[in-house]
Amino acid sequence: MGEVARRGCCPPMDLFRSEPMQLVQLIIPIESAHRTVSYLGDLGLLQFKDLNADKSPFQRTYATQIKRCGEMARRLRFFKEQMLKAGVSPKYSTTPFDVNIDDLEVKLTDIESELIEMNANGEKLQRSYNELLEYKLVLQKAGEFFRSAQSRALEQQREYESRHLGDESIETPLLQDQELLGDSSKQVKLGFLAGLVPREKSMVFERILFRATRGNVFLRQATVEDPVTDPISGEKTEKNVFVIFYAGERAKAKILKICEAFGANRYPFAEELGKQAQMITEVSGRLVELKTTIDAGLHHRDNLLNAIGAQFEQWDVLVRKEKSIHHTLNMLSLDVTKKCLVAEGWSPVFANKQIQDALQRAALDSNSQVNAIFQVLHTRELPPTYFRTNKFTSSYQGIIDSYGVAKYQEANPTVYTVVTFPFLFAVMFGDWGHGICLLLAALYFIIREKKLSSQKLDDITEMTFGGRYVILLMALFSIYTGFIYNEFFSVPFALFAPSAYDCRDLSCRDATTVGLIKVRDTYPFGVDPVWHGTRSELPFLNSLKMKMSILLGVAQMNLGIVMSYCNALFFRNKVNVWFQFIPQMIFLNSLFGYLALLIIVKWCTGSQADLYHILIYMFLSPTDDLGENQLFVGQKNLQLVLLLLAFVSVPWMLLPKPFILKKQHDARHGAESYTPLESTDESLQVESNHDSHGHEEFEFSEVFVHQLIHTIEFVLGAVSNTASYLRLWALSLAHSELSSVFYEKVLLMAWGYNNVIILIVGLIVFIFATVGVLLVMETLSAFLHALRLHWVEFQNKFYEGDGYKFHPFSFSLLDDEE
């Protein structure tokens, strides 16, 4: 009954107030500490306090165990990298998994050693294989040089013999100097080097060789058709086979240095054709043997990686759980007897039974002779804030938490934001054609939420998926307001009935309403199609949106003040009820509540009164007659009363509260300086009543200035916030006009050409403009403006948002923390 009385008129729902929290103390025997923390992690309803904040991570009790878990996590990351390279994906197994962490450590160490050794052997074999492939290419391509050179030399020899009838033999078939053929003692013996050089470096390679040897080399190159895997880098590279002929050891030394600088791989090569053929045969045989060995090694490695993948998820979860358990154990204080650990933390009140059951199960399963002790501590410390949300309300709660986490037991704006946020968005975005497009996008994410929730999404998609239920309500409200505005991609339709108006002549059909007469009953739902657009004499829809923005703004600001009243009632703060809620409500409604009333009366009566004139002269000439601007009897007297109340409410907010707070402080200070608290609620009430001004001194000047600032902020804010709600009208008008421009200047213009190609191009431009501008940019714009109206105009009336979130130790949150 007491809780109901404290809630007063506020909604009696869990989401409106955060869960009642308590500070608990656990005294856990050493032998059952690990299992106890593990069970509490499965439960996920206890936020541990760090009782060893003065110690560094290396000075804590379980630093060694955390280091071991970190090493196991490193091995698992190594396994994951290897699986990704091999195209093996981890598989989640549903089979029971029961392995000791020590056995897992040994197993992971052995697997890592085996995998490293296999990788090293595989790399070594692959390098040898790539070298042999290059060697075979060199033998083939360079052998062609020698065969073609020898055939040309034989032809030249036959030609020479036929001329001189000589019978000399040819010792060196390449670069034969015909002037030395007659004297064998003057012949020069040439050396040669063969290998491969990257094709992109071949021209520079040739130029450097020529300059370094002063032109005393002969270079032959041949292009390798397919890219070659480089043995050193392991990358596919386009290369050329080269053979360099030189004379002298100095030239050879220079050539070797240049080859090394250009990354040219050199291979031994025999001049005799018979040895070349023999070497090609031997290399081909070794390539076949190496290929067989490499394939067998890869098959064995794939089997090992598949075996790792089958249990990887379970190993990873176990290691992360073990690491988090020891992190939590490091936050516990070791008792002086060193036989038990002392833990403190925050938990919801409803979780007492579940926590005690977990402690009993842990003691039983660990065969501990002593059960853990659970007790509630009384404290003046402000508890964390915990709201129980579901997949629908969590995104709305995230919108509020982005502004600031609610203080403990503070009224939560999420309850109303679930409705008001998508509705204010829809007021700016109202078009039932665009709303249907948003609805389809939201339904796509909702239908596929199970599949998408298990996938890793990019940032934008993940953000959109997380807000799928927000988008759903935004779309539904947009369809509703679109029917109200009677806009479908800016086009009006007579969906529910024919228009109530008709033309006397054709002159009224284009731009004005001259000649319109009412011939039928009033259009049953939304705006009559005839009022759609920007008609010069009756901009009815434009006026409707503007006045509706003021009505919605005044209503939401009143709701914010009512929420402050709920907070004051809940925390038993009568000062705020009498000197904050009541004068704020009077001031706001004496001015802008009265304006909202005038708008409604004008709509109901069909009066032509000028509301701007009424409101301005309410201040400038309050005693003058209203004349034709009078909407009802007694309006003048009512305005005088409201104006007087508005002026009285300002000093009512400013003056009494500082004096009353000083009197309350003096009364408390004269009594006991400290009194044991009986409950957590009472401690919070004392904290609230102290109003964060300290327990020993009361700075009256500081309190008075604070109240002065608060009063000025509210008075000016009431004006500026009401004007700020006109953004609802402005953005709705902008959205409608943009949609109209795309429809008339793109789609209708393309249709008017009577050309299929132009029509298709115009349709494509219209679709891209609609999606890119209206469905993406305008959606984001309306979303941000709705966000601002909630954070600033609505929440500043009551919401402090200076609390901190409840972060329980929970294994289900390990993925987010990682």
C-alpha cells in the first residue's frame, strides 16, 4: 500500500521506475569461491564492487590465473586466424562439453605446437616446390636460348666451310668472333648466369647491368606467360627468365650484386644439352614428389583445423568464462584468516532468492562444509539504475540512455517515448506512401531478426537492425499521419469519400478556391483532397500543421511537468510539489495553455479571430476590448486572471524554496547529525532532501542563485520550447514540398514527353530521389529533430539523467564486453 501511495497518479509499471536495488555482502569459502562466482555469472543479477581498487592488476590474488587465461585466449586467436586462412569456419556444437581448464590448457599448448610445426614444414616444402618450379622454367626457357644459338652457329659453320673448305670445330657456339676463328689461342671463354627477375624491374635491370659492366655483357630474356609464385615472398609475380653472358670474375661479382639488389633468383645451369634434359627430368620428378608430400600435409592440417573448428566455440566460451571469473575473484577481498573471500555488490531486490539458491548449489557442488553467507547492507550510496526491458522496449530505452542514465528510481521517460517519439517523427514525415516503404524495411529486419542477430553486421546495418521496432512504429504512425494529411507521395486521394466541395466553374480548378461550394457531407477522415497544396486564399493544410505543432508541444511540455510532480511525490519532496510543480504548471498554461485553448475554440466555432493579435495585446493592452477577435463570453476577464497568475507564478517559483530549504536544514542540523537508517528507501529520501548541498553548511546565496537560474531557465524555456515545436510544422512542410517537386518536376514532366526512354529515365530518377532524399535523408532529419524535442523540450522539465547503469556480472554479456 505504501508503494502505491508513493506512486500517486503515475503509471504503476516496472519500466516507469527502476528496479529496487540493494547492496549485499557475500562471505564465500575459498574452496567454493570459483564455482560460486561461476553460478552467479550464469544468473547475471549481481554487480560486484571492486574491493581491491588500491591494488594494481599484478598485485591481486588471481593475477597468475588471468595470465594463463590470456595465453589460452591468444592460442585460440591464433587457431581462428589459421582457420580463416584455410576457409574453415568454427561450428557450434550442441553436444555436452565437460573439460577441466587445466586439461584444456595442455591440449591447446600441444595443438599450437603441432600446428606451428606443420606450418613451418609446409612453408619449407612450399618454398622448395616454388624454387623447383622456377628452376624448371629456367631450364626450359634458357635451354631454348642455347638450342637456337647452337642451330644458328651450325648454319654459320656450314656456310663458312662451304666458302673456305675449312674443317675447324666450334668450341663456343655463342658470340663467336669470326676474326678469331683462325687462331684458337685468341678465343675468349665466356661464363653465364641464369635465373628469373620480376618483369616490372627487367628494363631497369638490363640498363644497370649495361652501365655497371660498360657494355661487356650479353643479356637474353624470355617472358614467362603465367605469374610465378616467388619462393621468398610467396606472392604471385610476373617474371622473365634471363641468361647473362660475361667475361671475367670482376664482371661476375658485379652481376651477382645487381641480381641480389633486384631480387633476381639465380639457378645453376649446364651448357650441354644432354645435361639440361637430364636436369629437367630430375626436377620434374622431385616436383611430383614434393606435390604429393605437400598435399598430404595440407590434408592432415585441414583435418586438424576441422577438429579445432568443431570445438572452437566451446573452448572460446570456456576460456572467456574462466578469465571473467578470475577477474571477478580479483575484485573480492581476502579475509584475514585467508579461508574465505568477501564480496560486495548491487543486486535487484527480487533476485534475493535466486542468489541464495546459487550460493547453496555452489557449496553443494564443491563439497564445501561451510555455506556462503548472504546479507543485505544498508548504505547511503546511490544504487545503479536497472530497467527490465525486452527486444521491443530496449531500443527506446537506448534512446533515453544516450542522453543520460536515469537516477535511481527516477521517472523513466521511456514509458511515454515509446509512443511520443514515433508520433512526433510521423508528424514531420507524414506521407502514407513513404510510410509503407519504411514499414517494408522494418518488416524485413523483424522477419529475419533471428538470422541477422547471429551474424556480424556492419555499423550502419547493425544500428538499423537494433532500431527495427522503432522504425516499425515510426512507419505505422507515418501511415496514420499520411492519411490525416491525405498525402501519398505528395498526391491527394479521395480514399474514404468524394470531396465535400465542388466548383461552380472551371476557374477554381487551378490555383485558387474561388468558386468552391460545399455540396456533400464533410470528408470523414483527414484533410479533404481539395484543401491539399498551397492555394493562395485558403492555405488550410499549412495552417493546420502549424497550429497542431503548438498543441502537441504544449501537451508534451505539460506531460513533462506532470512527470516532475511524479518524481516529487515518489521522493516525498513536498517543497518541489508546492514551489516547482504548481507554479510551473500555472505559468505554462496561463500563456501557452491558453493559446492552445484558443486554437481549439477557433477550430470548433469557425471564427476568423486573429490569434496573434489576441496573444500580443494580452500583454500590451490587457484591458482593451477584443472586438471581432473575441471568441467566447468572458474572454477578457479570463485573460486578466491568467496574466495575473503568470506574473505571480514567477516569484512563487523563485522566493519561497530557498528559505524553506534553509529552515529544513537548520532543523536537521539542530537534531542528530547522524541517524542509522532503517531501509534503503529512507536513505535515498535523505539524500534527495539534502539536495546535494552538503550536510554541514548551507550556502543560502548559492541555493538562491541556483533557484534564480532555474526560474529564469524555465520562464525563457517555456517560450523558446514552444517555438521549438514549430519545427514539426516546418519539417512537415519541407517534406511535402520536396515530395511534390520530385513528383511534378521529374515524374510528371517525364510522362509528358510521350517517350518510353525518357519515361524510364524519369522513373529511375524519381525512385533514386525518393529513396535517397525522402526515405534516407528526410528520415534521418525527422529522427534527429524528434530526438531533440524529447531530449531538450520534454526531458528538461523533469529528467536529471545523472545516474549510472547496472552492469551485472553475466556470462551472456561477455560477447559485448569483448
